[in-house]
Amino acid sequence: MRRPAIALGIALALALALAGCGRDADGGRVDPAAHDAFFLWAGVRPSPPLARAHTVYILAGEVRAAKAPARFVSLRPQPPRLTRPDVWMTVRAERLDWGEPAYARVLAELTRWQAAGNRLAGVQIDFDARTRGLANYARFLADFRRRLPARYRLSVTGLMDWSAQGDPAALARLAGVVDEVVIQTYQGRHTIPGYQPYIASLARLPLAYRVALVEGGEWQEPPGLRADPHFRGYVVFLLPR
């Protein structure tokens, strides 16, 4: 009489394990071990989850607001050497008035990373574009896209309110230029409170997107997110140890 109950218990345990595959299991906290795409910023040591990563966004350097004229400041003396995951070279931008030297330096860095043997997917621009400034940002990105060799893709980070309050025309122009947007749900080390309505509005984005989470941050996946055909998965921002 106990065998059916045991079999049912095993089946239920397997179903629960499969349902939780790839999801965070630590009380709604983001566990890097449950994911396969990561942000790796300067000063952050590679952690065990990177050994099985499929995608890594690595900060290469910055175009800083305090410098005149704008120039690219490298934050990595040597390019990474990763042969397994797809690598995105991330450039943190504090301004958009780049001159020719800044563009040339970024593209030269891209060539250096490619020569190091990485599986280079493309360039990601990390710029805090205000929602009302998306049209100007789209123009900058279109110019950058023209300079970028065709074999590379273009990614950008984005704010949660882009989809909720952004001008549809500006978003459409953005969709015609970039290959993906990675929506940030955190500030510093913490998840931004009240993220649920903004995540629900991402279905309005006319382009592929990922959702960026912070390691250890609170997260409850909103219903229907995985059903959105534009959703490409999560990226976890790794914190310094």
C-alpha cells in the first residue's frame, strides 16, 4: 500500500525540481548559481558561476564626464581571455558628445579583445539615458552602429521606466539600431522597490530585452514574463567579495 505513495512523492519532488530549474531558490533572493549570464565589473573577482556562464558582459572602460575632450579610459590593462562564453565588451558612458579619438579608442579596444581569443558578441553601451532623452540617445547609437563592424552586435542598458513612459516613436528608432536592451532593476547593491508594474510594462518594448538582477537582491518573477517573445532571460550583476 505504501509503494504508490512513495512513487507519487518521488514524482512530485522531480516536478518541483524541474519547475525551479534556472530560478532563484533562496527565499526570493538572486542566486548567481541559478543563472548563466553575468555582468563583471572592474574590481570584481570571477566567481564559480562564471565557469559555466553562457554570456558575460565585461566592463572595459569609461567615457567620463570630467574629461575634456571626451576620451575612453581603459579599466583593464589586459583584455579578458574567455573561450567558452559569449563576451560583450561594455563601455560605461557618462556623456554622449564623443569625439573621433574616443570612437577610435573604443574600436581599437574591441579589436584587441577579439585578438585575445574571446568569443566576442559585440559592444554594450552602459549609459543612464533619461526616458525623455531617448530620441537623442537613439541618434547617438545610430552613429555608433555605423562605425561598429557589421559582425558585432550592439547592446545597451536601460531603465525600467523606458517601457512605461518612453515615447513609442523613440523606442521604435531604438529598436532599429540596437540588438538588445538589458533593463536594470537595481541601484547599487539593492533591488529597486516597486519593480513589478515596470516589469509588466516591458511587453510594450518593441525589441529584444534581458532583465538585469543584482546578486543577493530581492526578486519575485512577475507572471507572464517568460511568455513574452521579446524576453531573452536574466543577467546577474556580480558584487565584490
